[in-house]
Amino acid sequence: MLLLIDNYDSFTYNLVHFLGDLGARCLVHRNDQITVDEALALKTGGIVLSPGPCTPNEAGICLDLIKAAAKAQVPVLGVCLGHQAIGQAFGGKVVRARVPMHGKLSAVAHQGQSVFEDVPSPFQATRYHSLVVERASLPSQLEVTAETGDIVMGLRHKSLPIHGVQFHPESIASQHGHKILENFLKIAGEHPSQQNRKQAA
């Protein structure tokens, strides 16, 4: 079971459906309709932070939830706004992109780490954003896992199971979206094969 925080975005249920395709169940709560304590009390295997139309400062509990999840070592995946919130929660800056991207495809390059394991590099991904995590401000605990030119398209915490992607893996136009989400399920221990092993044990 995953907790999915809805940042009031039309892509939220695309994420729910993609994760459902992979055998994951999601509890969906809007970012201002659940507290951090309530979220952690659910004891889900991981937390997914959806895209959204605002900045991390306006994303309800997201920033505080990321910090609390880090302390509790709960796996987190941030998508678009969720990715930006991860960057900001650990001390990075979220700034205006030089060129806003709305429904555009970009080639995303990576080294096959974290959620990009077994994903070809580069691949095409859909982008809807006018903000980015400023690369120069990235704190030492975070590292870049994917990029388009000098734009941070993926990041992860170096010692915690916290991962972000700036693009939309749940968009039908993005390549390998299911694989990226499947990799997060494995990180969170929520992949059906892992659940079956737990039940057998």
C-alpha cells in the first residue's frame, strides 16, 4: 500500500492507474486534507507526491512530510512538483526555468541508478513545468540521477530511499514510465513479487 499525496493535479489519477497496473494499491489524500502525523500513522510502504500547479511552499504538507518521512526512513517518490519539493526540503532552491515546458518531450539521460535501473538512456519524457531545482544549490545529501542538458530531471538522497523525477512518467507520451514506477515499488518493498514473498513467509 502506498500513500499518494494529491497536489490538486489532473495527472494524479494517471499515477494511481499506472501504479495500479503494476499491482500497487494507493490511498489518495489531498495535500491539505491530511496531517503529517496522520500520513505517517498509515504506515504505508511508501509515499508518492504528485505533480501540481503551485510551488513547494504552496503544496500543503509536502515539505514537512518529506522531512518526517526522511526521519522515519519511509520511501518517497516525488513527481514534478513532488520532485521540486524534495529538492527544497533538503535545502535546494526551486527557481524559474529558462524555458517553460508544457506538454513537450525531452530526451532524458541517466546512469541507470535508482528508479532508472534497466531503463534505456536517453529516453523521451513528457515535461509540464516552469520551475526547476537549481543544480548549483543542490545540497550535499542529494545527487542528480537524470538530466536534460544542465536541467535536473531526476535526483535522489544519497543515504535514504527518497527519489524525485521532474518529468511525468505517468504521461502516455513518456517512454518507460511503468518501469520507472516499478523500480520505485521495488525500492519501497511494494512490488507484487515482494508482497507475495512476504505472504509466503
